[in-house]
Amino acid sequence: MNTRASLAALSGAVLMLAACGSADDASTEATADTVEMPADEALEAISDEPVADPDATATDAPDIDGEAAAEVEATTEEAADAAADVAAEAAAAAEQASE
């Protein structure tokens, strides 16, 4: 009889504690500041205009003489041939692996 009374008292206490709680979502109360706030504050007082850099260059390619151009072209062709050889070897290795 003692265990039933203890169990009933414990059950009643659990139900009373459950009734005291609220069903509100705690995550809505604990929202953090967003990252937009500092970014907006940093951009508010910009009054400076961009200035041109006279030392900057806007050329597409450097000027080289005929001999240097031929050397660059030969090096480029050698690199292309080496890349084609590597691609052919890789294709052969993949074909052998699939068989």
C-alpha cells in the first residue's frame, strides 16, 4: 500500500509540474543579431570617390620581339604535345582498367 501511495503522489507531482510549464517555443526568444546590421553600419557614411592609379597598366600582353615570340610559341607547342600524350596515356589506362 505504501508503494501505491508513493507512486500516486509522484504522479500527481509530475502532472502539476507539467501544468505549470508553457508551450511557447524558446528558440523564438533567443534570436541572435543578424550579420546585416554591422554591414549596413559600415556602408552608411561612404563619401569618397574612386581615383585613377596612374601607375596601373591595362595592356593585354607584353611587347616581345620576334625571337622571343618564336620561343614562346615553341614552348607552347611542346606543352600542348605533352598534354596530348598524357591524355592519350590516361585514356589507354582507363580502357585497360575497364577490360
